[in-house]
Amino acid sequence: MTEILSYTACRQLSQMFIAVIFFHVSEYFLAAFIHGKSSVTLKSLLISKHYLLAMVFSLLEYLIEVTFFPELKEYWVISDLGLVLVVVGEIIRKTAIITAGQSFTHMIRVHPDERHQLVTHGIYKFIRHPGYCGFLIWSVSTQIMLCNPLSTIGFAVVVWKFFNSRIPYEEYFLRQFFGMQYAEYAQQVGSGVPFVN
């Protein structure tokens, strides 16, 4: 039981909690600043029962492994790589939100809005869905940082499946709103989520 109070556990868990808190607090403040505080809800920030369940599973996996297999958590190169990738994912996502401004929303727009413009500059010049790309990197990397093998695979599969269905749905409306302009953009720039065109 002392493994839970070890340096390794304290460091990795504190990094995880800081990453999760920073991600959601900064997401909230950016959304409130861009769209107004009254427009921001837990649902709009994509905090769902499934997300909370995944985080609880991740924490349980960590506690079980650090207690019974503490050597699994001592791969500092892997843990530090995860931390670096958490920061990279965070930067990509927040750059996407700031670059898109009013055009970035957490909920998919299904009706045209005069404030909604096709953003193809900045990070969008290189990644079609940098917010999704950043979240995928961030979420999977939180598990790499914890040296959680099951949750790393689980997060990668679940988040990828989520975006594999969400991106085509969102792009249906983007093609409706922006026509050939979006179709040409989509042909030239990758989605940023592997194996999702």
C-alpha cells in the first residue's frame, strides 16, 4: 500500500490531475471569452458520463498497477514522453480554438450562422481538425504519462471511434455551409486524426 504514497505515484498522479484540471479550466475560460459565459455548459465542454467513466477506469487501473505491479510505473522515459505529448496535444487544441475564434464551437453546428466562417489559416492550414487532433493526442498521452497500458489502448480506440463518427457528421454540414470551398480544402488538408478522411 505504500506504493500509492511513493514518489512515482505522487508525481504521476499530480501530473495527471494538473493536466486534467488545466485542460478543462482553460477550455472553459476560452469558450466563455469567445462565446460568452451563458453559452458554456458541461455538455458543451464534452464532459459526459462516458468521459468520467473513462477517467475513473484510468485511475483504478493506475492504483491497482501501482499497488501490485509498481515496476510498471517506473518507466520514466515513457512517462516523460507522455507528459511532453500531453503538452503538445494541449498546445494544438488551444491553438485551434484561438485561431478559429467564433467559428470554433464544442457542439456541431447544424444550422448556418453568420459568425461561422471557414478557417483555413494558421494551424488549420496544416490540420483540418486540429481541435480533435489535439484532444486525441492529449487524452491518449495522459495514459502514457501514467504508464497505464490498458487505458492507453482503451483511450486510443474509444477517442478514435468517437472522432471517426463525429468528423464525417460534422463535415456533412461543413460541405452544406461552404460547398466546393470546403470540399477543396478537405482534399488538400488531412483531418489530423489517423485513418479518418
